[in-house]
Amino acid sequence: MTDLERWAAVTGCQQAIHGFYLALDGGDFDAVAACMAAQGVWHRQGRALQGPAEVRAALADRPAGRTTAHLVQNLVIDLDGPDRATARYMTLVYRVDAAAPQAGPVPLPPPLSISLHRERLSRTPDGRWLVDEKLGQRRFGD
């Protein structure tokens, strides 16, 4: 790989991770599911969600009045080849649960958690980076 190809792959992985959380916090669960490889596994809240359909179904169960913000920090991408990568990063998470969706800003609570993540990604033939496996472990929080 050339330096330019390496930087393009790293940037593609970063965009995939940031896009995942932007869609999640925006409530666009179809877009979140589209970030997963067909056999990709998201280890979430004690469950292993496999593939886009399981991810979409699990997120459909989120309370309608939940507002979240996942702030991605310390993102490091290690390329394992031209079409494979491993990402390591932390998230600082804020969450507000209300009885119904809120219009406008919600009150700013204390942070819910800080988690350490490890993610494996692969590039599709059309150049998109998708999640093969997503693991998270809380470092701070209840």
C-alpha cells in the first residue's frame, strides 16, 4: 500500500465509526444497521447481535424518549491489510430518558459512562468500510 492508500483506508474507517454513532444518536437505526457487515457482530448489553437485521430489531426496542450522545475519543486505526482494520477508541456517553421525544435541547446530565472499544472492520468491493465485530467495555459508570 502507498502512503495515500493507507491514509485513505484510515480515513474511511474513521468515517465509518463516526457515521455509526452519528446515526445511532440521531435515531436513524436503518443507517446504523447499514454500518454492519452481513455477518457482523455487535456485542451490546450482554447480547451478540449478528447482522443488520438483528441490530435494527434491537434498536427498535429503545425507548422513544431516549436522547443519547456518544463522543468518540482517542480513535486509533491499525490496518491489518488493504481491506481489513482494527480500531481502538473510547466513548464518553450522555443519555436522557424522557417519557416522549423532546423538541429542542434536553437537560445536560452528568456522563453516563466512558467505555473502551475494539472494532474490526472490512472494506467491501465498492470501497465502504463495515463493522465485522464491535466490542465495548465500560471503564467508568454504573
